[in-house]
Amino acid sequence: MGVFITISLDEHALSPALGRALVALCPVDIFAMDGERLVVRPEAEDECTLCELCLSPAPAGAVVIHKRYSGDRLVSRGPGPVT
């Protein structure tokens, strides 16, 4: 778990194809694939630059970036799963 940032995923809303896309999109390697499941690399969470590149393609609410220092959240707002 990050000190400043915690990222939560709704794994049921994220297809393996979308998971691979998010791994490729993240400039600081926050995400990884565990088989066919997208996971957050806890040791990398605090590397998040809040670029929001993962929020647009992910279905609404599937990716949430929690700013632990302020209580604010950034929530994905994409159209739906990629198949």
C-alpha cells in the first residue's frame, strides 16, 4: 500500500484485454498482469503521477485513485470494457 496514493480496481469490470492496455498506458508501471487479471504493484503505487491516463479507458468506477493525504479520489470514467 502506498503512503500517499492507494489505487483500487474492480477486477470484475476489467477484461484481460483492457488490463493489458492499462499496463501499456501507465508511464510509471503501476499495473501488472497476474495471469489474466490486472493488479496494482503495491511497491509502485506512490510513483503515480496522477496523469489520469488509466481513468479514461477504464469503465466508470473500475479504477479509483485515492489521495490518502487529502481524502480526494480520482475515478475512472470510460465507456466500458475492451474485449
